[in-house]
Amino acid sequence: MPPHFFEPKQKVNQEVYLEVLSNVVKPWIDTVASGRKYTFQQDSAPAHKAKTVQAWLKET
């Protein structure tokens, strides 16, 4: 995945994380996976566990 940089001291909350998922990660995975199934893995950071993020991941 191409690197993505955040501003110094920027907090990555669920809104910021969801924006990166939808604008950076998902387009990259779609290109690389080319329609094949894949597993997306994340740790238990608060932004990763947020209900809005989990719902988006289920829909996507």
C-alpha cells in the first residue's frame, strides 16, 4: 500500500480512520486484489473498533 502520512500530532479518530479507509486503503485493495477475496486485518486501536468503522467494513 502506498504510504499515507498524517499531520504531526494529528489524532486518528474514527472519522479520520474511516476517511483513510475509504479514500486510500479501499481503492488500493480493489486495484491489487482485482476482484479476488482478501482478508483485511487490523489491531484493536479505538478507531479500528469504532461501530461506524466496523459497519463500513461489513458493507464494503
